[in-house]
Amino acid sequence: MDNNLSINGPSGASNINREVDHEIIREHERLLPIANVGRIMKHILPPNVKISKQSKETMQECVSEFISFITGEATDKCRKERRKTVNGDDVCWALQALGFDDYAGPLRRYLHKYREMEGDRANQEKAKSTNGHHELGNNDLRLNNNHDHDLREYLVDGRRRSEDDSDRV
């Protein structure tokens, strides 16, 4: 008997199943959650529009690939500079380097405003803790809940502004 045939036996099959399961897990980990993708799509589209599951899955694949593409470029830059942490400036640089100038500008402006707000919030927290009060205010909570919404608005509005500008030429 040929020992190579044992791959079809129980031990070989379980190894193959583990590889397939591992590949499915990897695929699942690299994609953005479909619920988040669906929410963003609903936000942009008119309220009476229905979005099919296949549309959401296609957009999920595209968006995840786009993010991986941009992040990979930013990561390469950090490696060349011998840094281990990718920051917002690296992502903006990658967007511009890859030709996504329409997104790099609005994202850079958003990042600047975000950092200003975080600095203000840190100063408020510092002042509260020196006064003996250390509680989360309503504005702080709203700031945290609206970051993703604000970013979408910046990117969408920035894209629309650049399209409007090109129409005027």
C-alpha cells in the first residue's frame, strides 16, 4: 500500500479542514463588518432605496480592499522610516501618493480638527480633575459617538466640493 494515500484518511481530512477553516477566518477578519458598510451606504443613498445583500457584500469587499491598499502603502512608509506605528498623517500621505488627492485634503483637514478637539477635551479633563471633578460631560460623549459620522461628512463633502470645482472649469 502507498503511504501517500493516507491524506484521504481521517487525519489528512482534518488537516485540510483546519486549513479551510483557517482561510475562512482570515477572510472574515480582513473584511469590515457588513452592518457598518450597510449603514454607511444607507447614509449616502435616498431613504426609499433598498440595498441588496449582494450589493452590501460587493461594497464590503471593495472597501476592505481599498483600506488594505492604503494601509499597506502607509505601513511600507513606516517600515522605511523604521517606525512601528502608522498614524493619520501616514494615511493622508498614502492617499496622496496613490493618487487619491480628492480624499487626502479633506481627511487632512478632518485630522487637524480632530486633534484640536482632542486637545481641548484633554485640557477640559485636566481642569476638571484639578477641581476635584472627573466626570464625562455630554459634549464629550457626543464627540466620541460622532467621529465616524464626522469623517464620512468630511470625505463626502470634500469629494462633492472637488467635483463642483471641476464642473466650474
